[in-house]
Amino acid sequence: MTSTAAPDAVPATDPADHWWEELPAGQGRLRGRAHLHSDAPTLSLDGTWDFRYGTRADGIDLGESAPIEVPGMWQLQGYGAPQYTNVVYPIPRDDPYVPDENPTGHYSRTVTVPAQWNASLADGARIVLRFQGVDSAAKVWIDGIEIGVTTGSRLTQEFDVTDALGSEGEHLLDVRVVQWSVNTYVEDQDMWWASGIFRSVDLLLRPAGGIHDLEHVADFDPATGAGTLRVTAYDQEGTEVEATVEVPDLGISATTGTEIDAGQVRPWSAEDPHLYDATVSTGAETVRLRLGFRRVEVDGEIFRVNGERIVFRGVNRHEADPVVGRTQHLANQDLDVALMKQHNLNAVRTSHYPPHQRFLEVCDEAGLYVICEGDFETHGFHADSTWGEDPTGAAERPADNPMYEELLVERTERFVLRDRNHASIVMWSIGNEAATGTVTDAMIAAVREVDPTRPVIYEQDYRCDHSDVFSLMYSSIDESTQIGRRELSDEYRTKLVHMLRHQGVDAPDDGFGTAEDPAPALSKPFLWIEYAHAMGNGAGSLKEYMELTHEYPALHGGFIWEWIDHGLETTDTEGNRIYGYGGDFGERLHDSNFVADGLVLPDRTPSPALLDAKHHYSPVGLEVTPGSVRIHNRYAFSDLTHLRAEVSLDSQHTWQELQLPTLAAGESTDVALPAGDGTVTTVRLLTRDPAGPVPADHVVVAADHVDAEKRRASVPELEGAVTPERSEDGSWQLGPARFDDLGRLVSIGDLEVEQSYADLYRAPVDNERARTRYPLEARWKRIGLDGARRRTVGVAADGDQLVVRTRLGLDGSKLGADVVERWRGTGQQVEAEVTITPVDFWPKDLPLPRIGWTLSLPGGLDQVEYEGYGPHETYPDTGGGTTFATWESSLQDLQVPYVFPQENGNRAGVVRAVLRGGATGGLELQAPDGLGLAVRPWSTTELDQKLHDGALRADGRTWVTLSAALHGVGSAACGPLPLDQYVLSAHEETFTFRLRPLDS
Ligand code: GAL
């Protein structure tokens, strides 16, 4: 829809009226209410509006009028620029005031009330103007008359505009949106700062005698299988109105306000998200509801849905899109939920604000447990712009400041009122990282008042004085184990007391209780509200986290941080198309690529972390041995009849159907497998029928057993060894391989080898960079590991071996490694046995990035077939869901385009690989004991130095890295370091590989 008149003037404002800084904020709004699907008419005001942009909230310097899309964010439509900060405020912390320079967008359009509405209006209908999301505050006028002010960027705000639109004809709607307002201080989420009318705007006809608000409780009694239903309808004044409730599939026709016996019902759960269609009608209006009968309870330390303990296999989801930002394409709601379901996720936290309505509807329909979170974060009170501790910040926190109480309690009520009819929401969270105080206590009380049926969680209430569920962020495996055991070490107790104090809470030394008298938290269910920080390559150790949930009933799983990289499409200074992050839009203050930490890349391509999560989140666990498979049914409700099983005894060349027992929820059993040679046994479970967004024949989980000894025994020994021959110039020939006088491999058959060297380096991952808890990159680079130098110690023939001894040295240091290469050859191939021995005084606390070999081959080898673990990348603490087989991939698909370039693409346990393409013929690589393999069109240096994936340049070579050992990736960008077993401490390593040139 396009507005017809471009207004020249905007409403005059009183210079003294600083509505954007006023507390309590918001004027003239209707009380919050449910987002309902009604048969009452609506008129969408989405489309092209007129827009004038300026830098002052008083509108004095607004520019020329130009068209703009609503919904949308103006920074992504050519005005101003997005800015990314995680914790700190992008403006001075001067609350409730904001700087004079305040990017401001003045939106205008004409509105004509449809003539068909007139009859209803004559009967007393009202017209409501609804904004579903305006960032960060707006003043609204109709025909120059003030209507009101919005507050709460991700909250629905409605105004009764009946009188303003009362006269016939065209009316002028003006909406002045400011980027900075008092809301800014309570909406400090870790995401792009961007503004505008970013969710839909509509005009609603509210019939007299209609249903203005509605709440329903559809309870399920797991003991009897019976459902009860209570629906309460309200008019605009909040007074109960009587309406008829119909649920055809249950034969229900009853009145609101009464307890309706629904008889035996099929309950709703994430496993079986059964919804009953219902209508609620007064004579004047009919509202459609989708009912999910379910009961959510906190039962001591157990969180139950329909009587059963639930494990949250979840993720935190922000609303992000590489083109439109927080504005949401409708399709993204369905797509995200489909991807989550297909990857075995069963839960989502709407971090850190109530999402687009459609998202919750899809969660109801497809089955995800939702923690719905309020639009509240004040993290910037805890850090000043130098990232130091700010003593005044904690003390002045809005959580404990009565000045903010009305604003925050109202917005809390508002989001619960909007969303309380969703079956998928099993808990409310009042917000994120905002500390605690009298105001947050009041917010929690307000939630309970509006919806007494669901538990309330607030991570920052560490002691759980008010929360029903205990949760923390980024707890280590060790800390989580202590929580699971209900036994905290003194050290951990002290850490928790410090966390309380950091919030400004005056906590005594025993503030987190004592062993004899623990804090209330330790008697409640626990979950990781955020964990497994999925920034770049990682997070590691999902396996260990999920194992804890099997062991300790109080540990209820958690929510990976986070769903999507928030990269924004843009162009760098060299003209490369890139996904931009903090700093790419000219921001002076920013937090760089910390905004790209999702399970899916900005364009929603699953990153390997999602595939890893799929495996560890699988509702069915498989432990394969050559003769049998142990199956663990980890569903809370379902048996396995909806799945079928297949087994392969030949590295996945052929599959046979395997009889899968029904196996009730929570049970485990062993199933015998057909006899094979026992080398590689693979089992997978697939869906029988489509279920919501999960298609039929979808692999839910796959696992295998590889008998390394048997596999090794099948590799033929090198036969027909030839002896190395030395040429006059000092170079060597050994079978198809040629070495220079320094013992460097320079060609293999027709393939020129530009570089070939023992290598201790890989590009650092995000978890190893400067701002992490484990800044290894700086330490690695300080000792020059990224540019190790080779010194030849000796090159000599020893029988049929060419022995090359070198020393790897690091600039400015005595650190390094001795390398011994023993090359043997036949007419067709060459084999290297390499021993790398780091100096024995290598610092104990400094892991090596990797131990391996690097080859630079001619370019064009763009097709790779490999026998090993695939099809996705694996690092020591990731790679769940990879299985052993022969996989094929293009060179391009072997790369993971992480927004910020870093080590990626390693395939584990590769015993054989064939690289083909180009004019020079191919190469077969063998690694009898299995090695990590990465093949790239660029060097490690390129990966290490470029700042955006889109800036990486192929250099005309094919780079092959073979890794005998790699350092784990961990989660230290915002979480624990790799577990001890994944730390690559310096040690001697011997590995073998073979190279065979192939004809073109
Ligand atoms: C958490 C925070 C998230 C996000 C994450 C780091 O502390 O709650 O919003 O900032 O850290 O990516």
C-alpha cells in the first residue's frame, strides 16, 4: 500500500516536551492484551510510507521527504548506520537522558477508514491503531493531534484512535521515531542498534461487544489423561464478557468463565504438538484459538511437562536477517523452526525480547518448548566503555531503581498478556543481564499475577529467591557437575557470591548459603540459560554437557548461545561482498564480530555446530559395537514406533533394514546386529512419516563403530621399495617424488609441490582471540608459531629411506621442535613417516594449535573424495554426527564460510583421499592410521589474516593440511576453555602418510 500524500509539514512540537526521556514512559496506550486471530476487520498499514530523517528528536532538522518501507529499520534503508555493541551503551550512560544528537525518523502516511467499517462504528465499534514493534520510542499524531507515545521496542502498543479518525476521508498519520530514548537504557541487548517501525502496523476495527482480550488455560492431567479448559474473555475496559467456546474435535460448546471438562484429550508436547482448533464468540466477534492441553510443573528439583521430566535441548534465538535485520520476513519464522526441528532441538529461548507473533505460532504448531523473555537488559550499567568495573553502574541499576519500576512492570505485564495463549511457552523470563533489586522482584510478581500457571525464570536471580528455576550462563562441566550433585565447593560458592556482589547486591560471604543451609537455588531444577557459545568454529563439548543431563536429574539441559550470526550484507573497502559485523559501518565504539556467534550462518545455512548439536541433542542415543547397538530412548513421552532403523556393515555402501523395538520413553535396550567383518558398523534411525517440518526418511541420528586395528590391517604394506637417488645438484629422487637439496618435497609425479613442511600451526578460531577467556592467538603469534622457520639438519639416504632431519624454530625464542622425516618410495608412491618432537621445555600451559603437515599443490584440484569421518568438519571436541564412509565434496563445500575467517573444514580420521580436477592429474593421499585433512584454495596465512569470509582470495594453489593432532576449539569466546582431554599439550607425535600421483 502506498500513501498518496507526501506531507510537507510535520506536527509542531513543544520544545520543552522531551517525551523520549520521560519516566514513566509511554502515553495514551491501551492496556496490553492478547494477540488474537479475530474475524473483526483489520487494515494493514504496512507498505511504503513517507520518511524524513534528522538528528534531533524535536524534529527541527528533518530532511526532505522520501519513501521508506514499513516494516523496516532505517539504518538498513540508507539512513544512518547500524552499530553493534554487546554490553556497553553506545551513548553516554546518563539515564534517563540521551544526547541531543539523536537520529530521528519521521514517518507519515495517509489513512482512510474503510467505508465498510461505518456501520460497526455507528454501533459503537472502536478503531485501534496497533504497532507491533517500534525501536526505540515514538510519538504518534493523527491530523496533527497527539495520540500517544510508545515504549518497549519489541512490544505491541495500541492506541484507541476512534475519535481521531472519526470524520470521513483521508487522515494524516505521523509517527516520529527516535533512536535513543529512556528505553535504550533498559534494552541493552547484545545485537545491532537499529531503529524504526520494524514490525507491522495495522488498524483494527474492534466491534462493540467483541472480545478485546482473552486468556485460556488448557490443563492436562497426566494421571487421568483428562483435559480441562477455562477461557476468560474481556472487553476493552478489562471487564469479563461472556462468550461461547467451541472445540469441535472435543464436542465442546460451553461458556467462558467456567471450568470446562474436555474429557480425554491428546496432550500437547514438543514431541507431539497436538493442537485443537477452537473458537470463542460473542455475537459481535469470533476469535480463533489453537489449544494445546498440557501441564507444566516445577516439582522439587524436577521440571515436568505432562508429568514427565523434560530436558531442554535448546537454543537462544535473536531476530536477525542479513538484509532486513530485526525486521522479520514471515518465512524466517517457519524456516527457523523447521531447521530447529530437523536438527533435534526441542526448545528455544526468545533472547532477549518477545519475538514476532508468527514465531510463537510456529512453535505451538511444530512443537518447541519456549522460554519467552521480556524486553529488558541493562548490561551497560555493569561496564563502562573501557570495559573496567564501573562501581556506580551496579549501584544505579534500574533493577533496583524505583524510577524505573512503572516502566518495567508495565512492559512485563504487556508481554505476558500478549503471549499467554501459546501452548509452547512453558516458562516466562523477565529479561536478561539486568541484575536484581526491588524492581525485578516486582516484575516477577507481575508475571505471576498475570499468569499464575507458568514458572518464572530470571537467570540473574542466582540464589533463586524469586525464580522457580535455577539457571546460569556458561557454567563449566565441573561447575555443572557440582550443581547436579547439589554439592558446591567452597571455591565455587565464593565465585557465586562474587557474581552477586558484581550485581550490586550486598551479599555476605555465605550469600550463596552453606553446605548445611544451601541457597534456594540448589533445591530447584537447573538449566543452562546460555551455554556452548557457538561463535565461529565451535562450541566444543556439547557431548559432555548432554551427558550430564543423563546423569543428574536436576540438570535440565539448556540453550546454546545462539541461533544465528547477525552479520549484515555489505561491501568492504575493496568491494568484496561480505557479512558485516561491528566496525564495518564506521562505528567508533563496537564489539567487532562478537555478533556472529550462531548455529546458522547469516543466510541461515547450518554451520557444523548445528550438525554437532543435532547429534548430541538426538532424542535417541546409539552406542554401536560390531555385534549390537545399544539404544537409549531419551524422549519424555514417545516410543520409537515413528522411527525405523538401518544398519550398514560396509562403510555405508549398502544399508539393511534393522528391526527396531518399540522401546518406551526413557528405556534402553540392546539390539543384535547382523554379522559382518566388524571393520565399520553404522546404524542410523530415520523418520517413517513426515511430522510437521520434518520429512519422511529424515536421518534423526547416526552412529558407528570403527575397528581401527582391522581397518589398519587392511591397508597393504608398501611393496617394491626403491632406494633414494641423489643427483649432482644435491636433489633427490625417490619413486615419483623429488626432493631438493634441503630435503624438501618439490614434486610428486607431474604435480609441482610448492611447499611441504611439518607444521604446528592452524589459524586461530574465535574462541582463541584477544577478547576471549583464552587468548591463545596472541601467545601463539608472539612466539612466531604462525611463521616457524625450518633449518635443515641433515638429508641422507638410509637403506631404502631418505631421512630428512630438520629443526623448526620460532623467531626470538629457543622454543621449537625437532622433525625427522623418513621417506620411502615405490614406483608409484611415496610414504613419509614423520616424528615431531617439541622441545622438552615447551611451556606447560601453552597448547599447540596442531601437529601435522602442510602441502601446497597446484590449483584446480577442486574435487575431493575422502574416506574418513564426514560429511561435516570435526575438531577434537566437535563433530558429533560424523560417521566413517567415503564422502565426496567440491573444494568449495569443504570450506565453512565463518563470518570471520578462521580454522575450519578439518575432516577427522581420513585414511584415504583423492584430489582431482585441473589439468595436472590428481593425487591420492593415504594415511593408514587416519589423519585430519583439510583442503583449501588458500593458505593458513590467508585464513589467519583476512577479516571477512568474503575477502578470502584463492591463490591458485591447493593447500592440504594433514593433522595428527589438533587443539580443541572449546567455547572460550564466552565460556569455558576446552576440557583437559581436548587440550593439545606439546608432545612427540609420529604419523605416516602416502602420496600417489594420479593420471589426469
Ligand atoms: C551473554 C548474554 C548474551 C550474549 C552472550 C555472548 O552474557 O546474555 O546476550 O551477549 O553473552 O554472546
